[in-house]
Amino acid sequence: MEAKVKPQDPRPGRHAARRDEIIEAAWAEAENRGLSAISLTEVARRVGLRQPSLYSYFASKNALIDAMFAQAASSLLHQIEQADYPASPRDGARLVARTVLQFGVSNPTQSQLIFQRTIPGYEPSADAYAPALQMQHRYVRKLADAGVTAPADVDIFTALVAGLASQQLANDPGGDRWVSQLDTVLDMFFDHLDRRSRT
């Protein structure tokens, strides 16, 4: 006699799917009102729940924001990990810079949450911050492979990429006026490193 297979409980899957739906509604609310103005009442309304029911999925507003932070950081980490890096270390550094830049321009709200302190009093939990730390490790390692090892040089490189993203979003959203300058900016950066090493 064949053993009966116990039916899989569908409730955890439904709960996870509902959580994802709530997170997506929270992103929509953030894009509409701003990250610091996310309203749990409005998020609940978007997914057809009463606000008290939302707490069975997220214990607090910060817990929901934590899930958003982890999702955004994980998305960028995945893009950095999956990029097709060339053999040249400097070209690899350029690609990781372009990956971060394109993420920031294409996902301004997600980028704002993980790179800027826009929500008063919010600090990501250790679990939520873990993918951001992994992303930072991959980023710094790519720069180190290209000879960018001094903390000040890493800061300058990061500021150049962040500055282009900021200018693009502020002055030419949806365009490429500032994004297209990345290679020129990095040429100047690497020229500076080369001149300094020769002296």
C-alpha cells in the first residue's frame, strides 16, 4: 500500500504572497507621498485590509520599512552579483559603478531608502541591513581589484557615482544627460590615480 502524501499547508505561501503585496503597496505609497510619509492606513487600503489586520503581517511601520529596505538592498546586490564583468579590473570597477548608477536612476525611491537617511528615527535592523553589507563588500572588492584601496579614494569614487545619479534625477529625469558622463568622470578619476602613483 502506498503511503499517503500529506497535503502541503497552503497558508504559509498565502501569507508570504500577502506580505509581498503589502510591500509593493508600501513602495507605491512611498512614490506617491514620500518615504517619510508612508501611511499604514493607506497601505492597508491599497491591499484591501483594515489597518489592524496589517499588524498580522508587520508588527509596526518600522518592520514594514525594514522589509522594504531588505528588498531594495537585495535587488541591488543581485544586480551587482549577476553583472557580466570583463577581465579588466578597471572595466569591472566601471561596470559596478554603472550598475549602481543605473539602479539609483531607475529606482529612485528604493535607492533613497538604502543610501540616504530620509526617515527620521529609522535605523535598519541587522537582518535588513545584511544584504546592504554584502552589496558594499562586493562593491569595495571590485574597486580594490582595480587598485582603488585607500578609503578616501573609495569615498571619492562613490561620491562621483552618487553625484551623477543625483544630478540625473534632479535635472533630467528619464533622460541620460548625466548618466552618459560616467565614463568621462571615471577617466578623470583613474587618470588622477595614475598621476599620483607616478609621483
